[in-house]
Amino acid sequence: MLEKEKIDFEKTVIVGIITQNQNEEKLVEYLDELEFLTFTAGGEVVKRFWQKMERPNPKTFLGTGKMDEIALYTKENEISTVIFDDELSPSQQKNISKILDCKVLDRTNLILDIFAQRAETSYARTQVELAQCQYLLPRLSGMWTHLERQKGGIGLRGPGETEIETDRRIVRDRIALLKDKIKTIDKQMSIQRGNRGAMVRVALVGYTNVGKSTLMNAIGKSDVFVENKLFATLDTTVRKVVIRNLPFLLSDTVGFIRKLPTQLVESFKSTLDEVREADLLLHVVDISHPDFEDHIESVNQILMDIKSNDKPTIMVFNKIDAYKHLTIEEDDLMTERTTKHYTLEEWKQTWMSNVGEKNALFISATEKENFEQFREIVYEAVREIHITRFPYNKFLYPDYKDAVEKEE
């Protein structure tokens, strides 16, 4: 009889702050996401801590009383890791580690760890390692606490390089080496992209875990790795897809997330070249997620950062089968109606109607719901780009409805 594999999750505590820019509701959203990130990385969140502050404490991020409370809790419950929702400065990380006497991570470090787990190809591993080295360089001092004071005495006088300086030099050399390696791979990838000819390129973009890879598998009949975890896809996958008789290239890219570390945006710029060079973007949104509007904003911000926000875009609202809205009882006169009470039909009447009838789709990639409409709109959009590029091919690819009638 096969024994069931037992996975040991690390016991963790997550920490956040309520400020003028981040109210309690926002903080709960962020901590929910941080808990999902922790689970993806292999941790189990035992407790959440937060504090109301005007601004983070420059020394310990939180106030001393709250830090003592967390220290006592971690000691009593044998917590191995404490994760902060915001990026900690090197000095904050060093001071907090001294107080808590356990592993201290921030959101950036956690995302980098998940990326390191997920990186399959040599290219993805190089990109993640570069981001990790850039994150590590200013934080090296905290790792060598036994070398904080150079000892004098017989045989220790005179010039010499301390271990921390040696390490800094090694990390700097490694960063330079990785940057050169990425340049070489970029050149190879741009040649690969050039070899794809003048085919229309369509890229799937969106927040992490919205169903981009599931959609890719459904349209392209390909076998891309899919899992209900954050950052399941790290490497860009490109497949040739044919709708009716019209061929185009479809690429599945890395998902975006709020508070995405700058090191990652920098080192993954080349992966995002696939988005930058696309002719059409399919912006996939998980409409069943309560904060999907925030997700759209985060994705648009990153598209702006990589100068791809002006491309023709089709909004694909996925997971309509999982969409549930809150209801208010008839005799309930206290509850105020918010967007969380909107039905799908009501959502369609909001700003989504301004996106345009042909630029907003409501589908379910797993249930293949409204899939025919999705194929038609993508076909028409790709056909328009193709005909602009090759006007003499107009008769090869008729309107979608005519193509269907021909087949019948």
C-alpha cells in the first residue's frame, strides 16, 4: 500500500500596517494575498498581526510594543518565519531579526522564493538569480553579524579584506555575469521572434492565477502547466493557434501582482518583450475575485511601465461560472448596496459597457462557456490586423460567420 506523502508546512506569522494610504479593508485584502503567497511557497499562516501607524517605524517597521508581542508569540508557538507585507529596508530586516530571533522575510523576498521554486528553464533561473542577487547585495551586512567588529591583535594588523567585503565583491561580479548572460539569451530570443515571420502575435496578460494558462490550453489545444497557485507560469509559452483557417501566434506570459518587486520587473523585462512585441493583447480578468478592479489597475500600471498600454486590447472576464454576488434581504434596511452586490448583468452596464461590445467578453475557460463568441471576436480582431498587413489576403479569410457557413 502506498503511503500518503505528508507535506510539512513551515509555521509562519504575517504582519502588515494600517496607514493613511492603506485602510483596514485594503490591508485585509493584501494579507489574504500574502497568505496565498505563503501557502504557494510552502508555509502555513498561524496568525496575523497589524498595527495602526502614521508611517512605518524606520528602525523596526512596527512599534516596540507590537514587536515584543510578536516576539513572545513566535517563541511560545515555535514559529519559524515572520513575513512582512511591505518591503523592509536592510537595517529594518537586521533589527527585526535581532528582536524576533527567527527568519524574517518581506513580500519581495517571498515572491522571489516562489519564482525560484517555479523556474524551470535556464533562462528563467538566470532572471530569478539576478533579481535575488540585486535584492541580497545591500542586505549582506546583516548576514555576517560575527564580523561586525574587526578584531585587532597579534597577526591581525595591516591591510586585508573582511569577509563581508569579499562577499559583496563576489555578488557584484555575479550580477555582472548574469546581466551578460541575459543579454546573450535576449539576442537569441529576438532572433527566434524574428524567425516567426509576419504572423499576427497575440499575448495573454493579466494578474496571477486568473486562468491565462487554462485559456491557452482551451484555445490552442496545448498542454501548458496549470495549477491553482500563484505564479504557476514563469516561462513564456508561444503556440501557433488556428481559428477556422486563420493562423496566429498566442503567447502565455508571467502573471502580474500588486506591489511587484522592482528587481523582478527589471530582470523580467526581456520575458515581457513578448508582450511588447504583440499586435493584440487579451487582458484576462478573474471576475469571481472580489478585488478584480484593483487587479486590472495593477496590470495596466505594469503595462504602462513596459510601454505597452496603447496596444489594441480585448478584456476577457474569465471564471463567470465561479462568480457569486452578495445579496441583501428584503427586510434589511441597514446594509448599503455596493459593487459586491452587483450581478453579472449589472456589471455589464457599468464602465465595462464603455470598453465596447467587441472588446469585453464574459467566459469560463474551464466550462467553455461563451467560447464560440470568444473565438469569433478574437478571429475578427486578428483578421483585421492580418488584412491591414497583407491586403491581398482579404479573400483568404472571410468574416467569421461566412467561414462558419462555408464549413457547414
